[in-house]
Amino acid sequence: MTQNPVFRARAEIDLAALRANVRALRARAPRAALMAVVKSDAYGHGMVPCAKAALAAGAEWLGTATPEEALGLRAAGIGGRVMCWLWTPGGPWREAVEADLDVSVSGMWALREVTRAAEEAGRPARVQLKADTGLGRNGCQPADWAELVAAARAAEEAGTVRVTGLWSHFACADEPGHPSIAAQLAVFKDLVAYAEKEGIEPEVRHIANSPATLTLPESHFDLVRTGIAVYGISPSPELGTSADFGLRPVMTLKASVALVKRVPAGHGVSYGHHYVTGGETTLGLVPVGYADGIPRHASGRGPVLVGGEWRRVAGRVAMDQFVVDLGPEGDSVEEGAEAVLFGPGDRGEPTAQDWAEAADTIAYEIVTRIGARVPRVHLHEGDGTAPGEGPDDQ
């Protein structure tokens, strides 16, 4: 697409990298189908373009948290299997049934509501039963599993639902060797076996998230759910870097330097004067702040590539802007110069993981929090061929 060379800030989304990541993840779980999770606007990358790219690269399923996200995919003309799992009472069950979504059920209240919606719609609902195998969030407790399975089986016999899946979610798959991993796998296998003994015939059984897809082949079952890894970010630095897993970060966040000025020694910078210049120097104003998703916790630490060199946020990150100290020789940087906050890292720029470490958080949060007023520029759409990328690489 044509790019405007004048911009305040933008997030460039490399769809060729996303497609390559999907292919790499499919190779990690060759006997399982792959779900590309596109919740939270595809982790901040743009839900619809990323969903289309993932499907083009071989993802068989799409996953969202909320039904509204899943319905948004349908409104964009995206067909195929779409699952959503975060429901509250009174949610758009009938719309989900009519849109052929796979909906997650963790308790009797949800089964009652989706059954009623299916009756109103005059067609069966596609339901996936979720078990809480130890994460302690959503999901049916093992003690209540028999009741939920019996009710779901009765609804199947009545023709109001079709149980398409049995699933759960790991608590500590990003911590290799954590005892909860084997414990959850054992519980999941037992609950699946019980449901199947009671007559449930699921299309898919799944528990593997991104870290489990990358490191726990015994957890792959029929389907793996890959979220952050689709976007080229390692789910845990302890497991390995993106490059270690053959993944490439998809988002590059850039801004244009808005002002360059010389200041004397002892000059305070930004709110609270937590940074004071040690000598005469040049300051550069980067026009993004915490309203754009730049973490305030990274004040004084967040890395930025400006003028070919790494700089650090000088002082506090404000709502719409922050400052970098360009140094005594920083006059070579001019207004309009490119400031790269993060990207894949192979051109010398910081990565989302670098920002995560600066803000004492995880890279998931860094990319997901980038705000709506930062436009997403999706690169390599269409046939997806990037410069130097041939058909065999698609």
C-alpha cells in the first residue's frame, strides 16, 4: 500500500513475517490443526488483516476472547472455524449460533443460555466444553464435570447443541519443568476420557498454548492454540528467543522526531525533573506517550533507535510524548528523523522484549497496549510476496 512519508507515529505490521510464523508453528505441531488467536485486535496488530494472513498460511481455526470479536470477523466476511471463549450472562448467544461460531461453555448457566439461543435460532449450537485443570480461571471444575457433560450430552440428543471440542488452558507452560504442567495434562486426559465414555465425540481436544506448542509435543492433541507466537514474540525469554524458535516479530513501532533543541547543563527534562542534563546537550522530542501505549513504567529506561544509535527515554514518559537525550553531538539529528521504538531487532533497533524488560512487564503487554491513534500500516498484503521472498517461501 502507498505510505505517507509524513507521520507522527505508526506501527508497521509485516504480514509476510506473520505468514512465515504460522508456517513455522504448524511445523512444530505437524499432526495437529492450528488456531491463530486474534483476540485484542490480534494482540494490537489489526484483527482482520492478521486473520486473513494466518488463514492464507494454513491456520485452520481462528480464536478470539469475546463473542464481539468473533462476530467482527464474520462481519468482515471471514468464514471457517472461529471460536470465542469469554462469555458473560446475557451475551450474544443467538448471534453466535447464527454466525456458526464455536462457543466455549464452562458452567451450567452458559449451557442453559446457549441451548435457549439454539432453540430460538432453530439450529444447533457448536459448543466446546472447557475444563479447569488447574489454572483457576475459567473452566468447569473436575468435581462439576460429570454434571456438565451429562447436560451437554442431553442437549446433543435433543438436537440443540453439538459438542465440537473439549479443552483447557495451562497455567505454567512457559516455565519448563513446572510440576503443574504434568498435573494438568493428567487431569485433562482423565476428563476427556470421561466425556468420551459418556458419549461425547469431539472434533478437537486442545490444551496447548504458544509455549506448549513450542516445547511440549505431548500436549498437542488435535489442535494447538497459538497467540503471541503468531506475532513472532517468544512467549517466555526463559524458553528461548524468537529467533531460537524460527519466529520473526511482526510489529515495528516508529515515530517522527518532533523537535530537536540544544539545552544547557543542569536543564530538567519532563515532569518531576527526574532527569537533569549533565552538560550542554541536544534533546529530541518523540511524539508518543502513555496515551499511545508507551509504558510510563519505562520512564528513564525505554530504548529508542534515533540517528543510528540507541537512546533511552530521558525523564518521565508523558501522555503524548517523551524526550531522548541525543548527546552533545546530537545536532546531526533533525526534525522528522525516524525514531524506532521496537521491531524485529535485526536492524539494530530495540525489540518489544527490550521494552518489556525496561517496564518490568512482558512483551505481550507491550504490543497489545499500542493505542488506536497509532495507525497500523499492513505490509505485504495481497499475494504476500515481500522483497526477496519467492513463491516457495509463501
